[in-house]
Amino acid sequence: MSKFLAKFASKVERKDGDRAVYIAGDFDLFNEWHLELLEKARSHGDYLIVGVHSDEDVKTYRGDRFPVLTLLERVLTLVAFRCVSEVVVGAPLAVTEKLIRRFRVDVVCQEKSENPLLRKSCQDEGNFELVEISVDVENFPIIERFKRNRVVYTKLYGSPDGIS
């Protein structure tokens, strides 16, 4: 973690024997769904490493209007969350042997419905445990609320970005 990011975090150092868990994603519009996902991931080990995909990578799988928050905003949100031990900024979309060795990962977690590329890379690398997590909280209501509020805002004040 950089010195800049460390100022925002009150993290404990990783100890010998700690079981390291890695999970990655865009973590855009951080909400209760993300909280549950990260808490469940953390329950599989002692040290939670969270990879945050770059803005460019997020656009490849979510479309040009995403992410809503910048990479820095998404990273700062994660650093502030108590169960997160370390953040990998600009994490790769696929888990690689290099990433596993660099961060000494024991367990890789992912949300059950996400990233078949990760599942394939786990099978190819084969030297760590893959845990698929089901999250009971629905993520879509927050997006729908943004859409409704945008419609109301646009009716009152016009489009803030020139897009209807």
C-alpha cells in the first residue's frame, strides 16, 4: 500500500501464518452488497487483499458509462473499510501466478455469478483455493434509484451533461 493510501487506513501488518484471501472487482458505487461480499470473503482467511480494476478494464465489461466513481475514489472507499487489509490498485482481470506469488494468496474469492475468466485462470494456475460467494443483497435497486432521480433532476433542471 502506498504511503498516501496508508494515511487513510489503520491496518495491521500481515503475520506469518495468516491465511491471505484475494478478491477483485470494480467496487463502483460501494453499497451493502459490496459490504456483504467483502465480509464473506474475509471469513475465509485472516488477511483480505482486494484488487480494484482500472477504469479502462471496468469499461470493457460494464460499458462506456462505467465506472461512475474514479479509481481513486473506489480505492479510498475500500481502504476505509475495516475488514480490508490491503488494496491492489489496477488489479488484473485474471488471477495470475505472478499475482498469487507477489501477494502470497491462499484463497481467491469471487461472487458466484461473475467473471468466468477468473474461474478459468484458477483452474489453470491450480495452486490456491477458489471460493464462490453468494450475496443475498440485491445490487440493482441503487442503480434504479439513480435512474429515477436522474429523470426527476432532468425534468427540473435539464440534463447536467447534455445527455438525455
